[in-house]
Amino acid sequence: MMPFAEEFTLTTRTLSDTPDADGNDVWETSTATVRGAFSPAGSTELVQGQATVITHDTLYLESGSVVPAAHDQMTVRGIPREVDGVSGDYLNPFTGSHPGPVVRLVEVTG
């Protein structure tokens, strides 16, 4: 199978064991480069006193890639997007094939 040509930056967020001075949660981040295919899905514009644009896209990552969690972030073509919900990590029950995670992304502006 031919590898995907496009690279993306995955920013993984993990909760620190030590809260800050006020007792609030502290998130630690780390980055990794992953390969995959980007599928833009368009956007929705909400015009109710503000100009909010919500963009929903999908990433298909290579087999063996880290499965992003719901609180992680992906940078796609220079634009940071939040992971929307739990990523799909599929396994074919008949062949055992593991094609790679499917990641839904959301970007909200305005």
C-alpha cells in the first residue's frame, strides 16, 4: 500500500498530575507528525448577530498512527483544528485489516 503524501501536526494534550497554584487543571502538550489524507467537508455560517463559521472536515490517517483523543488538536495546512469527538479506529472483522484512524475535525471562527 502506498503511503499518504500529506503530513499533519498532532498536538496531544495530557492532564498533568500537578494542578496550578489555584488548584486548576494543567494540560501538557506534545506534538507529532502524522501522515494521512484530508477531506474538506465545507462549512456552515451562523448569522444571528455575529458571523460565526463552523467548519467540519475529516482526516484519514495511516495505519499504525496514533489515535487522537477528543481533547487533542490537529494542524491541517497551517490551520489548527480541534478533534471533534472520539476518533474512529476501525478493524475489519473478516480480514483483520486495520486501515488507520478516521478523525473528525471542527474549526469555529467568529
